[in-house]
Amino acid sequence: LYAVLGNHDVMNAGGVQILANFEMPINEVTGDERSYSFAWGPVRVIALDCNTFFSGDHYTPGHPTHTFLMSELARVTEPWVVVASHFPMRSASRGRDNGELLAALLPELESWHASLYLSGHDHCYQRFGPSEDLPVPLVVSGGGGKDLYDISENPRKRRGARALAKAFHWCGAEVNGASFKVTARSIAGEVLDEFSLALPSGPALDQLRARNPGRAERIEQLQ
């Protein structure tokens, strides 16, 4: 079990309690557990502390979390890369879009061909992408037990949404080589959403090979 720092974790004492109660990997860039990564088979999960609202700074180049992410994206060799943070980038619910992350984080994930961005915060299920305009799918999975949030009917907020559900739920992933399938199920077992991810290929793989040849080589071995 790995925890990702959220707003309620850092409101008091900057997250000291959750860091004491959970044992996460220590990253070499900042020397703490606030951001970390781990591998599970062909999947690399990179967890980020993006609680800048409570620290009075911004997620931009030079921020410790940004520096850590850039270091990880350049060195990891796992074909699949999942990046997780507490806050959604896009939301058709209470949280709304996060301009800071859309401006500074999403372009990095796209240029390094991350596989998936996973977040929580809003108490519902949402998925934006993958599409030509949004190649990295953005998943909001916050239906774990607290009161659920309404989904907006505003077309502008819902633009690009592939699935939206006001439901208690959980998400699972099945990975087998070049196959990565994500399923969101309600607590009653109903399938709320199901989608598959794709590995970089063609020009995208060539671009990745120039920046991270080790990951590109492992992707080629699966194709």
C-alpha cells in the first residue's frame, strides 16, 4: 500500500503524520518520501507531492517535485509509466481544472509519453482522454467512501470527458506485456468504465528513444 500526499494530509504539520504512518520509498533528489517511485513488473509508478497551495509555492521548473519527476522520466526503463498525484488536472466536478498542473505538468507527461495520470480529490469518477488532443488519459478516482460530489452539466467542463460517474468505486489495472487495461467498478461490481492504454510507437517511439533509450528498448521488446 502506497499513499500519495493530499490536501488533508498536509493541512496540519505539513504531512508529518502520514509520512510517519506509511513507509514509502525515499527519493534521491529531495531525500524524503513526499514524492517517490516504484516498479511493479513492466510498470513504473511515479507519485508526486503537488500540494503547492499549502506551501505557498508553485509547481514550476525548479520546484523539488518537478525536479524529481524530470529525473525519473529520464532514467526509468519500464515500458508503462503511471504518474499519480492527489489533484486532478481536469475536472467536471467540484475541483475544476487545475491551471498550474495543466500548464507545467501535462506537457511534460505528453513529451515523455507517460501512459496515465491518476488523481483523486474529487469524490467521483472521471476520465478525460486518451484522444488526439489529450494523448495521456487523465483519471480522477475519488469515490472511496466520503460524500460523493455532483458532476457538472456544463458542456465546457465536460469537454473531452470519456466517462463520468457519481459513484462509490474502485479502479483496477491488468497488465500483460504490451497490454494495459484499466477498469473502474462500482462497489456493487458494475463496470463504470473500461479502457486500454497504448505504448509509444512510430514517431513517438523515435522521440522517446532520443531522450530515454533504455525505456524505448524495452518497449520495442514488447512490440
